[in-house]
Amino acid sequence: MIAAVRLLQVEDSECDAALVVRALQIAGRAVQQRRVETEQEMRAALAECEWDLIIADYRLTRFDAPAALAVLQSTGKDIPFIVVSGGLEEESAVRIMRAGAQDYLLKDDLVRLAPSVERELREAAGRREQRRAVKALRQSEGRYRLLAENSGDVIWTLDAASNHFTYVSPSVERLLGYRPEEMLRLTMSDVLQPEVSSRVMAVLHERGGGKSGRHTRTRIDSVAMRRANGEPIDTDMVITAHDARSPGQILGVSRDVTERTVLEAQLRHSQKMEAMGQLAGGVAHDFNNLLQAIQGFARLAYDEVPPSTVARAHLEEVLRAAERARSLIGKLLTFSRRERLQRAPQDLDALIINTAAMLRRVMGERHEIVLNCDKSPKPVQVDPGQIEQALVNLCVNAKDAMPSGGTIRIATSFIRYDEEFCTRQAWARAGAFAVLSVSDTGTGMSHEVRNHLFEPFFTTKQRGRGTGLGLAIVYGIVTQHDGFFRVQSAPGKGTTIDMHFPLAREAVKLPGPKMKTARLPGRGGSESILLAEDDESVRAFAGQVLRNAGYTVFTATDGAEAMAMFEANKECISLAVLDVIMPKMSGKAVAEKIRTVSPDARVLFCTGYDFRLLEEGFVPTHGMEVIRKPFTHVQLLRLVRSMIDASSSG
């Protein structure tokens, strides 16, 4: 059970004080509160009770936050001090933060209060624990050893010059499998995994050199250490350099976070299943049975048809398409399976290209995916499944930012940052990187939203839609690969998220699909037909069938192109064959516009699923028909001919 927080409020409005208490109670915190309005009342309260937290209004009638902070600092007490104000200029906010306040918030944004309070209480507790440990060390070596030996965490000291351990608590045997005396013969590099060694050693070098002043404290998350048997183990580190008391000595604490890592893996798997649900939405439950029938009967027919015939070539294409479908289902099953993190050399371009078809199925036809990979080599050492997961999450997030449809651009590039650039850009890190970018043309984000973008459970979606974990998982995946982000966004201008991954020495090329074309025979009428279909293979098949049947065919790849083509050729077009769901303009919208230009125009809709028609709010009327995918060339020709004949007789 969480203990009640002892809150001292510097506030002259009883109503505003009650709102603050209520915000903490809603978040699950019991509150013991006292309100003061003057310096005298505050000094008395500080003397009479030990407070966990101070929340102060910036301006009071007889007092203000800067004066209250000065009173607190004069007592020498370490109590988190948070400013909550109805309105605060940026200059005043910066000044109070520099003076020592932990945070400031606006009264109309109290949703941030509870997370801020929890963070500051944790950090204050951490500071108190650190001070107690240091005090025990200075007072008595015996008392320090008693504390260290009874801690579940590993406490260690390190010589900054040699990086050798000078003390390690006995709990290291449980964590790493070494006895404390064995650890004294090792350096920090000896117990770090290679992928994190440079990052940790850079922090140790900085702290050991005393560059950050006395009692500097740094937290390093997700430090992969190496046990005595060679197995990796996930830890968090807290490093403190004691410049004055023990120059050249570094005190650290290592904590086993294996359980947390397991929970994070479960979260990633849950998010993966959410993406799988969207993938599976347009696939019938008996898809594998249908695929088996297609592949099996096509093979029987293939074996009975003589070689070097057109029919044989057609059957070869059917078998190739069925094989690609089988491969796709295999990828989906692999994608949804729980797996351990497995890094391997990969070519980023090949990895992303190989995933593009699956991403297009996730996005649907309203959202166009544009892929742009430059020609520079981009070898990276990554877990391909995790990179796919990050890319899917970003694309789904981009899709949600464009409810009416739009364009998602996926790009890869090579970039190198020098030290001078990194001093000006806090988000950057020096070195050479492969960059994977996801851009959308959606609503964009405000500065406030960007500040919370990767926080777990933060979401701008409606209640009940989304878990708020998608981008948090992306953040974990990228940082676990020693990468970092650059986020560019503004309201109404879309969003671009760049994921940077360190380059590796080699890459494994992923095979691309082999494409082959074939011709279809046919015969029939001589009228002109408009064919609008965004899927290249379906468009090619239907167009070939109609042309071979004698028709003149005008083809379009999206709704807008279809409408323009109809307007340019309306006098000669006898029938419009439209896919229901297309980029830029749906088949329903195209049909409505065609009917405004030519009220008696005949329209044949193509769709794979009846529910899409219902989602479009469409009911076929006179002069309109629907053909379900997949259809045969006989079905298509028969329906086209009957509709044109009905128009001629009608």
C-alpha cells in the first residue's frame, strides 16, 4: 500500500489547494496536507514536521514561490519543490528552475502533476538513500559493509584510472557468478557486453575525471553485463563520483532488471498482436484452405497441360502467385511468434524492402506507402524482427494521424555526425549511422505532445483506442540497439521520426521477389471501358482480359486519375469498372461524380469483401453491379457484356 504523502502547500487560494490535492488523490495517492500563506507560517511548518513535498503557487498576496524556495534552502532540507501557477512567463519559469525548483506546471494542466510528483518523490528517495550510504561509509567501514552485504543490489567502487574494481559487495556472486575477491582482479570492461561497453566506459571516464563537480550522480539504463559463465544479464547502473573525499574513486550500484526486461518483452509481444489483428482483419479465416485448393488444383492442371503452351504459362503464374501467398502467410506466422532478441548483420535497405508488402497490408488502400532507399550501403547489427516491430508501430501511428487517408513515406539514408554538430544538437551522437525515417502527412504534434511522445501510456487517441505503448516500445527497441531519435513535427504539417542505428561491418542481403509476366488470350466486344484499380496485378489481369476480348481500356491507378480520365473520354466510355477502395478518392466517390457528369453511366464495382461496401455506406442502384474478388476472366467478361448490352437496350 502506498503511504500518504505529506504535502506542504504554499497557496493563498483554498480552492486551488483543494484542486491540487484532488489531482493527487485521483492518481491513487493519499495526501496529508497543510496550507501556508506567509514566510512565518512556512518556517513554523518546516520546523514542526518532516514534509515529503512542497507545492507552491508562484504569486501570493504576501508571499511568492522564489521566497518560499529560499526559505526551504535556508533550512538545508532536501524536499522536492514544485511550482504550480495559473500563468507563468518563460523567463520566470527558467529563473525559478535555475534557483532549484524541481518542476513547474500550469494550473490548467494538472494532469501532469501526479507523474511529476511521483518522479520527484522517487528521486528524493534515491537522494536520501545515497546520502545515507555515503554517511555510513564515512562514519564506519563496518557499518558500510553491513549495508552493502545486506543489499540485494551490487555495490561497487572503481579506480577511475585503471578501471579495476576496488570493492564489490557479496551480492555480486548472485548477480554475476563471481566471488568478490575474483572481481578485484577484473576491470569494468571485463564484465560488460561489447555492445554497451563504449557507452558505459565513456560515462565512467567523465565521472572519474571529475568533470561534473562533486557527488555527480548518473543513471545508466539497460546495461548488458556478462556473467562468469558468459551469459548476458540485464542491469541498471547508478554511478556516483566522490571528487573531494576520494579523488579518482567511483561508487556504483548495479541492479538486476531481468524481470523488467521480461515484462517489456511481453509488452512488445502484445503490441505485435495488435498489429496482427489489423493485418488479419481483411483475411478470411479459411485462407489457408483456399490457398491449398488453389495451389493443389492448379498443380493438377499444370501436370496435364502440354509444355510450351500459353495455358501452361498461365498456370506457372498461378503457381508462382500461390507460392508468394504461402510465403506471406509464413512471414505473418513468424512475425507473431514470441522470440528472443537475436542480433545479426543486416542490410537495412533489404530488410525494409522485404517488409514493405506486409506494411501495405497493415495500412490498407486509403494510406499510400512510398518507399525511398538511397544507394549507399547501410549494414547494421540488429534483430530484424524488432526492427519490423518498430517500423509497423510507427506506420500504424502515422496511419492513425491520417484518418481520412494520406501518404506514409519510409526512407533510409546514411549520415555521419561530428562532435561540433553534436554540441549544437542535443539529440545527436557523434559517429556514422544508418537512418530509418517514417514521415506522414497527418495532423502533426504540438511541442507539448512531442515532449511526452515516448512516455508509456501517453496517448492522444480517444478513450479505448490504443494502449499508449506503441511509441514507448519503439523507443525501447531503438535504444536497445544503441540508437537514438530525431523527431520533427508541427501542428498541421505532419510528422517525421528518424531512427538512427550504428553501422556494422557486414550485411546479409535479403532476396527480393522474382517477377514474370504472361499474356492472356480473349475476344469480345469493341466498346471502351474505364478500369480503375490501384493493385498492379489485379489491374494488369483485368486489363489484359478486357483488351484480349476486343475492348478499348483506359486504366487508372487511383480515384482522382479515374475521374480525370472519365471526364476526358466520357463520350466514348460505355462502362466504368471501379475498385471500391482506392487512394485519393474511393470508388463510391468516383461513381457519384461520374453520375453527376453522365447520369446514365454504368458502373461495375470490384471488391474483395462485402463489409467494405457497408463501411462506405454504399448500396448499388440501377445501372450498378458488384463483382467479388477473386473473379475469373469468364465472370468478368460475362458481367461486362451484360451491363453494356443492358445500356444499349435500355
